[in-house]
Amino acid sequence: MTPAGAEAIPIATVVIDGIVKRFHGPAGAVVALDGVSGAMAAGVITGLAGPDGAGKTTLIRVIAGLLLPDAGHVSVMGLDPSQDGAALGAVVGYMPQRFGLYEDLTVGENLTLYADLRDVAPAVRPDRFSELLALSGLAAFTGRPAGKLSGGMKQKLGLACTLLGDPKVLLLDEPGVGVDPVSRRELWAMVEGLAGRGLAILWSTAYLDEAARCDRVLLLDGGRVLDDGPPDAFVRTLVGRSFRVAMGDGDRRRIARRAAEAPGVIDTWIQGRSLRLVTAKGAPPPTAESLGTDASPVPMAPRYEDAYIARLLEHRDGMVPAPAAPVVASVAVNGPAIETRDLSRSFGSFKAVDGVTFQVGPGEIFGLLGPNGAGKSTTFKMLCGLLPPTSGTARVAGFDMMTARADARARLGYMAQAFAQPSSLTVRQNLAFNASVYGLDRREGARRIAEAIGDFGLVAHVDTPSGQLPLGLQRRLSLACAILHRPRILFLDEPTSGVDPIARREFWRRIDVMAESGVTVLVTSHFMDEAEYCDRLGVIYRGRLIALGDPDAIKHQHADGDDATLEDAFVAMIATYDREHAA
Amino acid sequence: MNPRRLSGFARKEWRQMLRDPSSIVVAFVLPAVLLFLFGFGVSLDLRDVPVAVVVERPTPESMGFFHAMAASKYLTPIAIVDRRMAEEALRMRQVQGIVVIGETFSGQILTGQAARVQLIVDGTDANSARLIEGYVQGVWNTWAAQLARERLGAGAVRDAVAIDLRARVWFNPAVNSRYFLVPGLIAIVMTLIGALLTALVVAREWERGTMEALLTTRLTRGEFLVGKIAPYFLLGMGGMAAAVTLSVTVFGVPFRGSVWLLILCSAVFMLVMLGIGLLISTVARNQFVASIAALLVTMLPAVMLSGFLFDIASMPGWVQVITHAIAARYFVAILQTLFLVGDVWAVIGPNLLALGAMAVLFLGLTVLRTRRRLE
């Protein structure tokens, strides 16, 4: 399916030429798109990749004719979206991020509505409906309200509704978000089938593994095009610069940090018991000596993310900042830092969490993994003392969350998934607010705030209202606030979602440093590579803990092949569980 | 306008409306509650008002006046010997007024002088105070006239009554205020359905992200708006019919106009309300803001400034000017006329014209503000 080369673009169905789009907010004009050009061809999945805020949704809306560009021109099969709105509706199918479904209407009613709105003739409807229902696997659910479908099923129904008018151009805004890995694969297969039938498809994503599977990728960063071409070609630029080093059972984080400081190394990433690294352009290949490791680095096939990081660093002319070690009190904890025993929580007759037992030792980074609705968040809430368990116990820092919640809370820090700091307050005011909430006395509070501002690189932003900070800096501020009271245990709920890869790396380096000083970290994430960064993982599915162990062990136990990913293991694990519990 | 797109979209709107329990509550349950509340509970008439009566010297005459008050269905006299105790009772709000029948009362009557009765009224609620004043005055007038007839012969009646007779034309206690309130309530009910419910419907599409999907289909602006209006128009007219039926059957309010005129006027008023609701919803794009705005712009003025509860003619001049911007004002006037008087074109015509102009204005603005883009 991939065209022979970057130059050999088949007849371009959509041409994007120098699009500029500005938004006027209270803080002045924000440039969302800054001269973006690109193309989409029939029969091809074009990826639109980049972190949140890169301009992906804005570009899709410009193509769909929902926003007018300030400069530049778009042509969709010869139509101008800014003028031919009505005609555009006949050729373009657009699925917004929230699917555009009516949750109080059933699957069948949603389909009928969109068939009416997209001028599908009554004669062809029965065939068209049964075809799309078969394609989306929703034939058995036509009478179910769309609001009662799982994330993956909603996504497929949204796609089916979009396909009703038989569009030639399909614009999908982050279809892979909020969908479990199994449904994501099915969705991907659906879309590949559509491309095979000659549709021009735009798939926007913040996940780089999704981008790597596209035929062509338009990679955006800060409203500019970072790369436009087949992902293979993009990744090939990194050949000879990607390596893997086995770390064995040594102190992985110390090894990783030393390697990151070695000359010529621009990126490191812990992956189970090995370390991946990327070297600078033209740098000599690293050796065990230069890295200070026992094993020698082995060259390996670069991944899309490696190339992305390298390109981003060139583009921004910088490197992943090495954080100063934040001073965190490392108090010896006797016994496990976090311990659950038969932890269960029911909502009515529904068992959200069912007999979950695990322990996390001091200084460990423990990942809690699972699809949406599996019971991950409920477990998390019980561990933070936000929700009482129906049965079983949860102990944090040796304190029972039921009976000694206040003692436990004094020892734990919590960083919520959404940015939970008052956004109208400045960075300094936010820190001061949190210091007072944690009951620090004034002198101690002032000292720790000054430290946090220095450690977290917030000096330049102290007087900026935190709502105006970029996402990566907001996460950094959230973390700084969460550790002001020097907690021994840190709970992180989806800490890096939406953050660009460089900010993610920087974030994880901070976590490393804290873990080294004895802080226990419990983290949830939907990034599979982040899961591999953890010391140990617990996989939750349908309320039960279906796997527990270090990432490599889980990977090898559930998936075959050396290059199997954790996601492969995850999909296999879920399939096995469903098969065993179907009867 | 493509009939299939329009009917498909309107059908979706209708289904959403029926499946949303809040729309049924607003359209049928809330109106019924309001009607029962205003029809039975709230009344601008007072009944059995407790009044302390201090009789300083019991005589046949003073007791006669006391019994005359007891016979009135508006007053409940309570005999209290001491004036200070009566004042205490007024302060404790146990009574709403004090009638002092002085020591010289009988003597004055028997000698043909003007007899003096002191009335002290709790003025906290000015409206009630005036009513109580009127009731006591009414009892006094009747009693005095009767007394004069008995004692002094028919010829002296004119003189005896002339002393105290004061006509109270501003409010006639014999007229049931329910007759005014219930027709006005129908305007409130339709404001609820028309503006409050529709204020949510466009904002909801924006909030749930479905607007983006709609904008990329072939649905036109006209189809979108008609599809939004039609179901709520039907619901509003249904609510109106239910409220009118309740008024006539349960509350016994007379209906003296013609039904077709009621339907015509209601339809025009409904369009004004739908226009305002949709305009708010289109501009706000946020359900919370839209519902607060609809409450402030339509509901509150409809209750306060439409003449439904408070007489417009007795408002300050500048407030009276403002009431002309309130659609409910015209509709309340039409309703009260249709129910209590009949098809008086001189009243209905101008009011209906004003409503028609407002419907065109708000629906037109909604059409102008409905965009086929996100900005």
C-alpha cells in the first residue's frame, strides 16, 4: 500500500497549501497553524501526528470547512472547503473526537438519522446498514442506546455513521483515544479495509505507534510541519543511531542516568531489563566503556519515536533537560509501601474491583494498566482514600486507608489526571496555596517553594497564570505541588497524557530521581512504552488483577517472538481471559 | 429544504425530547404543579384574617359590631380585653390587625354623633394591609347602615352612613383572583417550554460535540432550525392545551373567547419563545449559561412584569415602558381577555401584532446567528 517513495504521490485527493490559522484569545493571538502544507491520496491512510496542541484538530476542521484559514488554500477533490460547504458534505466524512453520536438514541436510530442527513436513498439503506453493521460488529446491538456502548463500540458506530454517505475522503480526529488495545486493532483493520477500497483517509493521533503504521505521516509540532512522508523513510534517517543495552538485574535507573550523560547520546529510555538509546547525528557508536555499562550496546532497528525525538530535538535545537535531583526525604519504610489484600468494590450488583491483591516495595515504580472501565481508576481511588472499599484492605505507608486515612494521606502525594491547580493563580501562588494546604509553616513553606521553582525549572514562569502554561509545564507544576510535603509515596494518574515526547522523557527522569531516593511511585498510563518503564506492572481487566510482574516477564509469558511488544502481550492476555471466562 | 433530511432531523429531536425526562417534567408536571399551586394555594384574596378586637366597655352596640365582624368570611375577630395584650399579639404576628372599640362608642351612637372605631393594621405586607382595611371598613359600613335603619328609621340612613362611607374601588374582594391568575399562568407554562427547554437544545449539540458532526452533513441551516423548532412547538401547544383544559375543568375559570383565536395567539407566542430560546442557545453554546440566561430574560420578566401577578398600570412609568419588551405581557393581556371577556378585537389585535413582530425579530436573529462554521 505504501507508495514507492516520498515523491511518488498518487493523484492527490486533498491538497493543503500553506495554511495559517490564528485564534484570538484574551492573551492575544495564538498561531495554531503556521504555514502547513501537505496532501492526502486515495487508497492511503495519511497519519496526522503530533502532541496535543500541535494543531491537528484545527487542520482537520479547516479541511472539513468548519474553520476558515487566515492564509493558504485547501482543495478537497477540486472543492474549496471555505466556499463549497454543501457540496463538500457529499464527499467528506468527518468523525470528530467525540464521535458525533447521540447517546440517547439507539445504534439503529443513529444510523437512520445520519442516513437521512447524508441523503442515503431508502432503496439502498437495508444493504448499506447491514454492511456497515457487519463491518463494525454492531449487528447485535442495534437496539442499544449509543451511550451504553463501550468506547471502542462508540468509535466504530461513529465511523459507520460517517461512512453512510459513501464519502471519498475520511477525516478521523484521534479515533484511537479512549479505546482499549483490542478495539483499537479492530478499528485499525476497518480503516485499512476502507483504504483498500480507495478512500483517502486522514487519521490523527498523538500515539507514535499509530503514526508509524500509517502509509504517510504529516508530523506537526507547534503548528508547523516537522516531517511529511512515509514513516519508513522518516525512521530510516535514524539507521545506525539506535542501540539497545542489556542491563540485567543491576540498578537500572542509575545505569540509565549515567548512559544518558554519555557523550553523543541524545535519548535513553528504559524498556524492561534493557535500555534503548539514540545517538546524535554523526556521533561515534557508543561502547560499553563510553556508557559505563557491563554489556555492550547492540545496534537495532530504529523506531518511529526515536526519529521523532531526534527530529524534535533538532527542530527545537535542544536536548532533554536533565533535572536536578529534587530533595525528597527518604525515610526507611518497614514492609511494603503499598499493600492491598482482596480489595473489592461493588457499585450495586456491578463488581468494579474484585479481589485485587498486590504489594509495592519502597522505591519501586509500579504501573497499573488496563483498558478504560477495567477498574483501574476505582482501585486508584481506594488507594488514595477517596472511595471506601466494599471488602478487603488497602494499606499505604503501613496505614489502613479505612481507619487511618489522615496518617496515610500525610505521607502520600497525588497528581490528578486533569490539571487540578487553580488556573487563574500564578505558578508561585499555586505553590504557596499547596504549601498552606499541606500545613507547612511559613518559613519551611517558603524554603520548599524556592527549591521547587529551581528544581522544576519554573524560574521563568513564576508569575505566569498557570492556566496559560503549555501542557508539559502544567504537568511539571502539578508534580512540584504534589511533592511539596515530601511524600514517601506518589500516586500519578495518567501523568503524561497529551504531553509531547520530550516533556514526557523529562517527566520520567524526575520520577527516576525520586524513586532512587526511596519514593514509591504508583502510576497509571495508557502508553505501553511507559508501562515498560516501570519496575513492575499489575494488569487489571474486568475488575480483576490478571497479571502481575516485571514488564519483561509479562511480555514473554503472554506473547511470542523477540520483537513482541507489551501491547501484543496485553491483547493476548485479554483474549485468553475472555476465552476462559466465556463459559 | 429536503423533506427527508428535515423529517429525519425533526424525528431525532422529537425522540431526544421524549426520552429526556426533564422535558416531560417541564412540559406537563411543572405546569400542573404551578396551576394547582396558584389555583388553590396562592390567592390574592385574604380569608379568615385574625383580628384582635379590644372592647373597652361591653355594650349591646359594641358587641353587635363584634358579631358583625365574626359573621364576615374575611375576618376572624378575637376578643382581647387589654389593648397592650392586643398590641403584643400583633407584634407576635398572631393577629394581623387590631380594632379598638372605645369606651364612648355606644354613647356616641345613641346620641347620633359620629362613632369612632380605631383600626391598627400590620403594614408589613402593604397589599394585605389595604385589604384588611377594606374588609373592616366594609363590615362597618354594612353594620352602621343596618343600625341606623333600626334605631333612627329609614329616613336617617343617608345621614348616618354618609359619615363613614368610602368607596374602595381599587380592589373588590368579591372577585376571585384565581380568575386572573390561572389564564396568566398559561403564559408562564408556555414560556417554560418554549424558552427554557429550547435554550438547551442547540447548546447541547455544541457541548456534546455533535454540532461538528452535523455541520459536515448536508443538513442546511433552515432544516436545522425548523427541525429544532417543530417538536418543541408541538410540545408547547400540548402543554398549552393541557393547561387550558385544567383551568376550565378543575378551576372553573370561564372561557368566553373562541378556541381558534386562542390557538392562533398561542402559536404566535410560542414562536416568540422558541425564537428567544434558540437565539440564547445559539449564542451561548453552553447549557448552563443558556439556562440561566433564559431564566433571566424570559421567566423572571414573565412572572414579574407581564401583568400576570402585578398590575402593570400601577407600576412606575419607566418600568411600564420596559414591560413593552416582554412578550408575555401581550400574551397575558390576550389570555385574560379571551378567558374573562371574549373576542375583544380592540384588545387582542394590537397585542397579537406585537407578538407577531417579536416572533419575526427573534427567529430572524436566530437565523442570522446560526452559522455553518465553528467561528
